[in-house]
Amino acid sequence: MKRSLLVIAILALAASARAELVSKPVEYTQGGTVLEGHLVWDDGLKGTRPGVMVVHEWWGLNDFARNRADELARMGYVAFAADMYGKGVSTTDAKKAMEFSAPFRGTPLMRERVKAGFDVLSKQELVDPRRTGAIGFCFGGTAVFELAYSGAAVAGVVSFHGNLPAPSPEDFANIKASILALHGANDSFVTPEVIDQFKRRCVRRVSTGR
């Protein structure tokens, strides 16, 4: 009985010694715009570890993206929920979201802004820069594709129901990342023509080497 109680006490002490998640806002700038992301990690872990950037939907940096970062931190990553719009800029109104996202469509701003967030993650002391990734949702899914196409030193990117921009031949030569696109077949926001172009320029080229 005493031995059992001792074991329970040791386990309880071990559990209490494991630190809670630590998070902090990180302010940074790109193109004259002040941005503020959400950095989170478990400081009960020792040493460097992989880092993952989370890019929000077109609503802006909100609790959904922050919570995804928190979940990744519980899994042992350093996670950074990047800000694409500007400090404190988010909405629940679709018209506003369309307005916020409009400047990014078909312009260099998407790559510049997502690369700025990735640089913040990569420079964190606890992050192993050789083991980094990025995930994004909807608008953010498009952003992580553009991060990969830019030639950034990211090991892998995952898009959840994002648009499917096809890389140009010049972009394709620069890609260092593994790419995973998770896309619903009945997603009406992305046309069959866009899906087919993505497959022809990216998926088939990877599988055939051409």
C-alpha cells in the first residue's frame, strides 16, 4: 500500500513538473504594416524542436488559428499563428473578409506577407530551422502554397480547403518543400478548371519528373 502511494505521489509530482503552455504575442512588420502573431510552446520540453506556422482563414487571425497553434504546441512543436492583415484586424463578416483579402489576390503581397511570418518562426531560439512546416486554412491554405513556391526553406506545407494556385515553371524549380493539398471534391469555391491546372502543373509533374 505504501509503495503504491509512493508511486502515485511520484507520478503526481512528475505531472505537476510538466509546464503549461507558454504563449506570447509577437509584433513584427512587413511593408510598413504592423502585424502581431501568436507564438506558443511547451517549456516543459528541453532543447530545440520543430516549428510550425499556422496561417488563418480570410477572417484574419482569430481564436480558431490560435487554438490550432496551441494544439500543435501540446504535440511538442513551437507554433506560430501568423498575422496576414495587421495587428488586431479580423472580422466575422464575409464582406469585410473579402475586403481584407482582396489586396492579396494575384499580387506579390501574399508571398511577402507569409514569408515575413515564416521568418519570425524560423528565428525563434527554440526552433530547429531545419525542421519547419506551415499549415493554412482556406485563404491561409493558399498562402502556404505561395510560401513553398517562393523557395522558402520550409520542409513541408499543408493546405486545408485552400485555393489551388499552380506554380509557374520558375516557381517549380525553386520549391524545397513537400506539399500536401487537402481539398474536398465538392468544394464549389475552386472550379474544376483550377483543380485540373493544379494537377497538371504540380501533381503530375512531381510524379513523372517532367
